[in-house]
Amino acid sequence: MPTIFALRRLLLLSILTAVLAGCGANRNPLEVTVQRCPAVAFVDETANWVEFAGEDLTAEQVVFDAMLSNLDLTCTQDTQVESVVSFDVSVRGGPALDRPVEVTLPYYVVLLRDNSVIAAKKTYEVTFVLDPEAPRAGSRETVRQVIDDIERTRRYDYELLIGFQMDPEAVAYNELR
């Protein structure tokens, strides 16, 4: 006659077998799938852009300021890794915006390998028209990055870094803010 312990063990084994069978014949619920999609982030020092009317870097001299935000990543993996990154670029006129201006903001997307090697870099542009009567504008940007070889993504860690393509003085200003 089976003991209570043996009956409990048999019941637990039956439940586990039913769960595993319900998961499908080809799928092990205990199997871990490693995602090889790159991490994605804005570079802090280049995620904001402030344009001044002259040499005086005061709030009254701001023609416009721009910002990157709302980062989203969609990634698929098969024989390659395809990343689709979407984010917002918004621009706002400042006190020194006294006439309509066309603002073209270059931004970059860098594929960085192992935190130090630039594997790819591409620069894009987005253009806005700012007017003192309509001092705000924005755009949703989408870029695609493909790593051709899934085996390469298994050997290295990748990141996608995004920011405005700025001159060194603008980056220094952002670091001090």
C-alpha cells in the first residue's frame, strides 16, 4: 500500500508532466533564450541642444533648445539582429527667436561593441521651421540598424547610442549644465 508521501510525489510528478506536455513537444519551459539585441540609450551630453544668438550664454540669448526623448526599441533575431529604434526630437523657440528660422539638427546613431569599439555610425538630419508665433515643433524619428551575423552578436556586447551631432563647445556647455 503506497504511503501518503509516495502519493504526493506521484501527484506532483503527474502535474509536472501535464504542464510540460501543455507547453508543446518542442519547447522546454525551463530553457533560457538569450536575447542578443543591443542595449539602447541617449548619450547624456548630446541629448540636448541649446542654440544662442551670440557669445553671451544667457537664457535671454536662447534662440531654441532641442531635446531627444521617448526611446523605443523593437528587435528581431534570426540569422541577423535587426533593431528598429524610435524616439522623439522636440524643439522649442527661446526668447531670442525674433523671426522665422529653419532649424536643421543632425543626430547620430552609433553601434558600439564591448563599450569601446565603434562598429558603425550614421548621421541623420531632421529639419523644423520655428516662428515666434509657432515656437514649438517635433518629430518622431525611426532608424534601423542590422548586425548581419548572429554569431558575432554572441561573441560581443552591443549598444546603440543616440545623440545630437554637436561641436565640442556645445558638448562642453551640456556637461556644465
